[in-house]
Amino acid sequence: MDIQRNKPEKKQSREWFEALIIAAIFATVLRVFVVESYRIPTGSMEKTLLAGDFLFVNKYVYGPKIPLTDIRLPGVNKVQRGDIIVFKFPKDRSLNYIKRCVAVSGDTLAIHNQQLSINRKPVALPEHAQFIGQRVPAGEGDYMIFPQSSNFNKDNYGPIRIPRHGDVIRLSAETFSLYASLIADEGHEVSLQGREVVIDGYPARQYSVKENYYFAMGDNRDNSLDSRFWGFLPEKDLVGQALMVYWSWDPDLSLLTDPVNKLSSIRWNRPGLLVH
């Protein structure tokens, strides 16, 4: 009698186990190919996005990548100017960054006295964008700004063309710092020997770009480590588009050591906020 009673119990346990496995696989597929959660760690996008915001990222829109490869599945849209995008930080791809795409492949970008222009047309600041620091005058170069050989700074930048697949770029000692990281990222060894650019051991005066690139900036323009500092964003590093805030609280408070203040810091006006 005991053996007969155990049979349906074992069958039920196996069904529950199989259901959990299926649910785990489904959740993994959703996370990898459709939508993923992301936490805002810094104030570089204030006040559009706040440190401590948790949001959903649409990974399907630009085409999700197959894990452990650079293969990207077809998406439903191309990146548009003004999109808030999540991407792998080109200088350390273990990190995810979130910024606003301000220029797409083929655009010419310039900043003059903090005024951004794309293709010689002024671009209005996003609704919540802000400047908090002192303006840096034109011609006062900043060694932290990309490319390092320029006299650009965070408030006066360019003009600079965003590379596009198929572009043929001219290589020289003057353009080396502008394109060296791009060429290396596309799988080549590149160096400057004297005043001559050398790619894979051969002198080169031009190079055909293999990928599309973008230029990303934070809405908090004076407190943002963005393309002005590290350069062009390769299309292969795109993760997805910011979709919606689902939770928000003060990231500097600990739930374990200060639960009362942590819970009281919940920003009830932000969950459900669409990101744009």
C-alpha cells in the first residue's frame, strides 16, 4: 500500500521539477533576448534618470546578440538620435553604461559653448538635461578628452564625423589618435612608426571601416564619462534601449543597516515612468 501511494507523489514531484526547469529556461530566454533589468549607478543621466532607479531595457528592439558571440539577430528598429541606450563600455566590456545617443553613423557632431549641433543644426537639450559646472572656453584643450591630440574640451568639441560602415578614412600621424582604437577594435594591430601608420605590419594611408558607430552623451553634461572622453561607440556593444523605470530609491542607504530610512526613500512617483 505504501509503494502504491508513493507512485503518484513521485510523479507529481517530477512534474513540478519539470515545470521549474521550463520556467527557468523561459526566464533566461526573456532576459537574454527580450528584456533585462538594469540599475542606474551614477548621476550621469540626471535628471532624466536618477541614481537608484531600476529600469527595464528592451534588448529586442535593436536586435539581441547571441551570447558569447558578436552575432546580432535582426531587430525592429535602428538606433535613433535621442534614444537612451544601454551598452557595453568599450574600454571595459564587463561594465554596462547608459547614455543618450546624440549622433548616429555618418553624422557630423560639434559642440560650441555647450551647444550641441548635428550636421550643422543646433540640437535642443533634452527636457531634464543640465549643466552644473563652469564653462570651459574654446581652444583650452583637455588631455582627458578624445582624441588626446586635439584641443577639444567638454564644452567645445569637434567638428567630428561619426564613422559609418564602408567609410574610407585617411590615416596619418595627425589622425592616428582619432582612429587607432577603432581599427584595433575591428581586429587589427595598429601602430604609429615615425609619422607612418602601420596596420598588421604594413604601412597604410587609408582604412575601410567595417562597422557602424555612435556618439553617446549623458544628460548631466558636466558629470558624464561619455563619448567625449572615450570615443566612438561600436554597434556591436549595444545592449538595448531603456524602456521603463519600475523601482527607485536612494542608493546610498543600506536596507540592512538603515531599513527605516531606506524604505522611506522610495520614490513612489517614478515606478511606471516611461524613459525618453
